[in-house]
Amino acid sequence: MTDNRPGDRPIDRDEHGRSIPTDRESPVGAPVIRGDESVTGPHAREAVQFDPTDPDSVADAADTVRQFASGDTAGDHLYMLRGAAASAALVRGEGSYKAAAERAGGDTTVSFVRKWARVHDLPRSVRKQVALGRIAPTAAKHIARVGGEARLLLAWAALDGDLTVREVRSVASAVNDGTPIERALADHGVQLGQLEVALSPASYRDLRRRASIEGVDPGEIVTAALEEYFE
């Protein structure tokens, strides 16, 4: 993606050749998460769709972005997601970040539009955690700066490692400077892939028994089982 014009990113794949959803797969401006009652409850009925091909909708997006850029969000993460959707639709409708910022006017800058449009382009799995309030929108801005598989790893590590927005920003900057994601997270005391899970007593018993007999760490068995499950 260039500084002035949006574009499509290549499809990311893991070592098994499976596609990794590191970018948005639904239409730009569609309230997939904001319109999901299981996530946003009654707020879902208030979800607005911005269509970058409809001049009236683009005008609404420009108004929303201008208000959003003024800073009057009251800390509402759902409103921030709406602002991100408006930013993305405005960019697509106007054709560039610069034109989008000029169309919105007010306090809107190219940097502001770019950051929030990228949040809207995050995969659904990450945006859902933003809507639920588990990932702060301001942290999502920094996660969106990272490309490929690293953005997903940073998102989940932010949750599991209870990273602050400042720490997420630091890790994102380090990764973009060429530091491997594992090392960047380790510098903040987070071990990538470390996750606490609750098992049923029977599963816990059998996992420990099998690991003891085979002389391996329980995590190795869990990893092997999950890799087979996700095939």
C-alpha cells in the first residue's frame, strides 16, 4: 500500500500453503461487525453502511470523518469503528488518502484518514475484538500498521499479554523496522504463543498422562492436535 493511494495486499499463506486472513474480506464500508447483534447488541440497528460507489454515501462518509477527526468520540469504540468505516469508504470513493482528507476538511489530515482506514481493513477476527472492547481502537491503529501474519500475532499477543497501547505501538514500530515479531514481543515480556486455557478434568488428565508417557511438553501435543484440526 502506498502513502497516497489504497491498494490490495497479496494473500498471505502459512507454511502449509493455507491462506491467512490478514486483511478485510468483506466489502468496504459494510457494517459486518457493527451490524452484528451478537457483538454490538441493540447498537447493531444503528449501524451505517458507507458505499464508496454512491456519491450521497461518500458525502455522509466525509461528514462522519470530519466529526470523527474533531475528537468528539466520547471514547466509544463502536463510534470509532464507524469512523474507521467512513474513512475507508471515503478513501475508496475519492481515490487517495490526500483527496479523502481534503474532502472531509476540518481537522482531518492524511495521516488520520490513513490510520483509521487501515483499522477498517483489519480482518474480521480482530475487528470483532475491537467491537467487544477487548482491543482498544487506538491499539488497533498500531496493529494495522503491521503487515502479513505479524499483524494477527500482534493482535492476539496484545490480548494474551495484556499489552498497553504504548507497548503495542512499540512492538509495531520494532516489527516494521525489521525486528522479528517474537523478539519484539519478548522485549516486552510476552512469549509468543503462550496461552492459558481451561480443560475439562478428563482432558487435562489424559493430556498430562500422554505427555508424561511420550516425554514431551503438553504444549507439543496440543499444538499437533490443533494443526490437525485446522487442516
